[in-house]
Amino acid sequence: MELLNHLTDEEVVNHIKRQKSKDGFALLYRRYAHLVFGWCLRYLKNQSDSEDAVMDIWEHLMLNLGKYEVKDFKNWLFLVTRNHCFQLLRGKTRILVDELHSEKKTSENVDSNLEDHLRIEQLEDTLHEEIENLKDEQRICINLFYLQGQSYKEISESTGFDSKLVKSYIQNGKRNLGLKLQSLFKGQS
């Protein structure tokens, strides 16, 4: 184990792939578990959910690391963590997505349903990224209202924001998200 301490992350990953080394996983866990927890907490906003996500991510890595070509472990681990968190959040923002993107859906055939489903997943992933870019007050209120299901009153009590400000932060955050998403998707078409 001590020999592994001097290896780069990528060398440890290669060692794990070659030797099926539990010591290598233990070393990577010691190096990065706290960061993965912080990243999860940033997205999930809940300590218990974040702790569970950390365990899920490391379990997935133990079972599947050999399948991946990893050139920069830290950045790769961040992307794995972010994607895992987005998977957990997927669906929780469906109401916000519907409010921001109220289009009539056609259910004429399976292809359009699949295309709609993929478009909504992409929209939700982009939405989570853009929520992180909102002003602090808006981001906090949007997360508490849409992702944690708190009422205006509960948000006001937990944040200390006046209830009228909470409503304003949510409305302005929604408007800003809608404008940002609209400009992003116009650029893609």
C-alpha cells in the first residue's frame, strides 16, 4: 500500500486494472471521497442523500472501473459524480421543466415519444447546470422549492428571507432559467 502512495491517480487506476487491487481503491477513496461528498452535496443539497450517493459512486467504480479509459482521474470522477447526481435529481425537476418549457407533446408514434423523452432528459441536465449559475438567493430558493418541495413559508423560515422575497427569488430564478434555456436551445437548432 505504501508503494501506491507515490503513484499518480492514473497510475493507481492502471494498477487497479492490472492487479484488481483493493489497496488501489482504498487509496483513491482516501484521496477523493471528501471531494465526491462535496460535489454530491452541491448538487443534491442533502447530507444523507449525498452520503448515499458517495457510496453508490464508489461501489460503481469498484465494479466498473476496468471498463473505462481514464486519462485525468479527478476530472473524470467529477463528471461521473455530476452525472450520478443528475440521475438522482431527474424527475424531481419535471414540474419546473414543464413550467419552463410548456410545449404540446405529440404521442403519434414511438419515435416521437422517445425523442421527447431524450429531449426532456437533456433539458433537465442542462437545467441543473444552469441552476448552479443563478444568483445565490435564486439558486437556494429554486432548490428548496422545486427539488426539496418546501413551501414559501418553510423557505422563508429556513433561510431568513422575507416570504415576499422568496416568491420574487423563485419567479426571477424561473424567468432567468427560462431565458437561459431558451437561448441555449435556439443556438442548437
